[in-house]
Amino acid sequence: MANIKSQIKRNKQNQAARLRNRVYRGSARTFVRKAQSAIRAENSELAEAEVLKAIRALDKAASKGVIHKNNAARRKSRLMARYNAIKE
């Protein structure tokens, strides 16, 4: 446990940021998982809607700094590759 006043404050700030970031990271994961299951079911209409939601969630997480922008780009690229494979 920290004894220094500034470190105690920093720990509180880190905890608050962690809880804030968790929302965006968790929702991105959830939407990506839903999109992947729709792709596996090979339902192209549902998959398209879910992929768009997942991309939106990943972009939001990246813009908030929760995940790195290249991480979001990589995950979106892999998701689109899987979606395009069933669409054809």
C-alpha cells in the first residue's frame, strides 16, 4: 500500500480509469464474439449487422485509448476477412 499522498491519488485515478476502460473493452469483445458466431452460422444478413456493430465498438475503444489503434485495425481486418469468406 502506498504511503505517499500523490501515489495514493494516482492509485485512485488508475482504479477509476480501469473501471471506465473495462466498459469499452468488454463491449468490443462482446460484439466481436457475436459477430464471429453469426459468421460461423453463415447467416450473411445477421453477420453483416453484427460485424458493423463490432467494428463500431472496436473503433470506439481505439478512440478512447482503451486498445491500440493497430490492435483495432487488425481485429477489424480479420473479422472482415472471415465475413467476406462466407459472403462469396
